[in-house]
Amino acid sequence: MAKMKIPKFKSYKEEAAWWDTHDVTEIEGLEVTKGETFIRPKKQIVSIRLERQFVDLLKYIAQEKGLGHTTLVRLWVIEKLKEHSQADR
């Protein structure tokens, strides 16, 4: 079977639905070998304080995307950090 590339997604919900029906072994450039162990990178907790109205809005947006609100915040922070690091180059 020919390997496929990961498509561009319009939303996190669309991406999640796609991954529900696909496996990493189907993706070009991704290989899973026997005996390899995935080591999850260590993460550090960062606390932020937000006004209640922003937390409520965050939860609403996250629900629309099919995500938890803390996951959405993490994705947004990572996205902005990547943009910033690319702008510095």
C-alpha cells in the first residue's frame, strides 16, 4: 500500500476525526519499528490567572473545537512560540 501524506486540516476537530481513521504506519516518513519505545517529553506545569469571562470564552471555543480548554491553551501557546522563533530567524 502506498504511503500517504498528512493533509492540511481546517480545524482541530477535523484533524482528530482524520486520525481516528488512520494509523501512523500509513504515513509517509513515519516508521514504527519493533522494540522502539516512545519516551514522552517531560513537561512542566505553568499556571496563569485569567478573568472568569476569558476562562468561559476559552471553554466555549475549546468545546467548539472538540478539545479541552487546557489543551487549547497549550496549542495556542506553542503556536505563538513557534511563530516567534521563526520570526527571529
